Amino acid sequence: MWGLLGLHDIKQRYRRSSLGPFWLTLSMAIMIGTMGMLYARLFGQNVSEYLPFLAVGLLVWTFMSTAVNELCLSFIAADTIVKQIKLPLTVHVARVVWRNVLILAHNAVILVPIALWSGKATPLGIVTALVGVFFLAVTCLFLGLILGILCARFRDIPQIIASLTQIVFFLTPILWKPEVIADRIWLVGFNPIFHYIELVRAPILQGHVPVQSWIICAAISLGLALVATLLLARFGRRVAYWL
Amino acid sequence: MGLNQPIGIVADGIVVSFPIFNAAHRSLKRTVLHATTGGRVARESGSRVSVCALDRLSFHIRPGDRVGLIGHNGSGKTTLLRVLSGVYEPVYGRISVQGRVASLLDLSLGMDLEATGYENIRLRAILAGLTPAEVQAKLEEIGEFSELDEYLEMPIRTYSSGMMLRLAFAVSTSVNADILLMDEWLGVGDADFSKKATRRLEELVDRSPILVIASHDPKLIARTCTRVLRLEHGVIVEELQGRQLQALAA
């Protein structure tokens, strides 16, 4: 059910444009192209090294930040349905996550020429990256349940999350490589978002599996799953009253 | 839901109360401030008001029952329908609903103005949990009944309000359910279509083992129902049956 609903969302959004969701991809490609050129120059880095780094990082980041912000509203946006039909709350969350995975899949087209050009991607690396994306999506599902329930109750959380994502974007190595702040590398190590991005970025760019990041992310996601389960059991039934 | 259990509804002392939030309760910042300062700051978020919409209701509805809910605005009729549909979980008490429930509370539920008529039918069918094959069969039947023909290929934002209502009605009444929930009798459109619609709704009611309908129209209640519950301030104040119902219409 969530699959069909998510697909419907995508179709709806691009109904009146002939390029459809590829509009997003096109603007993304232009942004990565221009930013890649500019920042490679600013940071004094090799374009052929910097551009793939930026492209993968920015795509994964866009997926995560859009998903998180939309997930805050997953129940609020579906309030007429929540108040009318008895459906598991997970359906509404999965719909939003799936919609964003589909958009990420469209955007991933950009990576094909970049991967060919950089020439470091291995089949194993690509498979690992896909597993990483799947893992990200599952994590978003848990996070979405938590955020959805909290946001239905406290309506100022979406704004707080929106400002936080802005800050996190600059604190996380997406525009800049971790090596740039080699003397304060712990800043990167303690940033969970960095590890989640690495799950996808490292296998594509360096062709290796980031074991340390996997361990950290697995622990965090497990924690989120636990919190989500508890919240759902405790407050899931109250959500309809809060909307 | 046990498949072999008989269709029916049993409510045992159900209580539903709504928290009433104002802007302050909706704010995390204020709630945190309130908690950390022992209530001195942001005092207005302290005393939360809640409204008791249903107060210890108990009843038993069996197959064949046509239950009418009457009472003033705000007496709890719609809330009770929502509890029966499973959307509101009672705060106290127990309710068991056995059977497939179809609620016709909001006809235009989940309709998307940008999508075409056909897509909207599909969307609703997905929400109702139908399989793609069942949906396909529904498409034709609904298209035929609504008489919208080629309009179904167009986005429903181009529809007149009458056409929109026809589509919503056709979709909503194409269900098969054990328990039918309705908020007022549904009526649509011009004289011709209205007759057709009434017939369709009557057929739907006839093939549903249980009907629960909330209405302000005593004649309608007397005509369709076998039992009537009168609600006042969330409490069942009386139950009418058999001959007492005729007095209602008079």
C-alpha cells in the first residue's frame, strides 16, 4: 500500500512537467557541476577528486535531509486519512520514505558518468553502497515514526529540525573533505551524519567497506528502532487525537 | 481480528476524552520551560483542559441491527462513529469490533484534485486495501454508475462540485462491508441521479449486516433503524426500540 501511495505522490508532483522527476535531477546536476568547479578551486583541490566526493555526499545528504523534514509532517499531512481509516501508522511513514528513495534513484543517474570518469567504483563497492542506501531508508523509517509522533504533539519541532539540518549541513564533511580539518578530526568522528553518508560514499569513491562507520550506524539505528517501538506502543493510539 | 468470530460490536464502559491544545501546549519549548522551572515560567501551558466526549458507554450491537444515533450537536455522535471505525482508541473501557468496517463519514477522503477521476478511484481503492485485480473491476462499475464517462480521464479539479460529489459518492458506496458507519444519509445531485443514488445506498445498507447511522432527521431514523440511541453530553440517555421509533417520526 505504501509503495503505491508513494508512487502516486511522485506522479502527482510532476504531473504538469514533461521531464517529470528528472527536473530535480537536472537542477541537482547543475548544482553539483557548478559547486564542484567553484569549491575545488576555493579549497585548492583537484576537480577530478573533489567532484565525485561532492556529488555522492550531496545526493545522500539531500535524501536524508528532505526525508527527515518531510517525515516530521508525515502524520500531519495525512491527517484526514489518519482520522478516517484505521491504518498502521507505519504506512504513512513508509510512504514518505519510499517517495524519497524514488527521488534518490532518479538522482543517482548523475553518478553514472561521475563513476565512469573517476574509475574507482567496483561492482562490490556499488553493491555495498546499495546496501547502505537500504540501511539509510530503514533508519529513516524508525526516525520517521519518532519524529512523526513527536511532531503531531509538538508543532514547533518541524521548525527546529529545519534549522538544525541547515547547521548540520555545514558541520558535516559534504562540501569539505575531512582531511581539511586534520587537527580537529574528532569533530568528524563524533558526527553520526558523517558515518551515515560514509556508508554510501566510501564504497563508491574508494571501493572499500567502512567497517567502523557501519558499527556506529548500526548501534545508532538500533537505538532509534528501540525508541520508535516504545513510542509507538505508548503513544501510537493517541496520534489521531492530536491531529 | 478472528475470522471465525461472529460479526458484532461490544462496547464496555468506553471513555473518550480529547486534550484541548492551545498554541502554548503545542510548543515543545514551552513544555520544556514549564518542566524545568516548576511551572513558574510559561504557566499557561500548565493546566491542560480536556473534554470528555464519550462517558462510560456500554452497548452491544448484533448482526441485523440498524442503529440510529441521535442527539444535539456535540453530544458525541460523530466521536462514537470514529471509535467504531477504530480511529479513536478509547482512553478507558474496552471495545471489540468484529467484521469489516466501512465508514462513509467523509466522502471526499483522500481525493487528490490534481489526479484524474480514474486515479482517484484507484487511490481510494488502495486506501481501502483492495488488490489491483479488484480495483480494475471497480473502475468500470464506478465509471458507469457515476455517468462521468470521458471526464474520468481529466483531473478532478476541472469537475463541477456536482460531478465531484457523484464521483466521491460512487467510490464510497462501492464497498462491501459487514459494518457500515454513516454520518447523515448521503444524498447527491439532480433529481434523476438522486433517485439512482438513493437506490444504490439502500442496496448497500441492505447487504451490510450492521448499520450505525448518526442523524438529525427523525423521519429517516424511524424509517431505517431498528434501534435508536439518544446521546447527550457523551452519555446514552435513552434507547428506543420497536414501536417507540414510530413516535419519533410523528
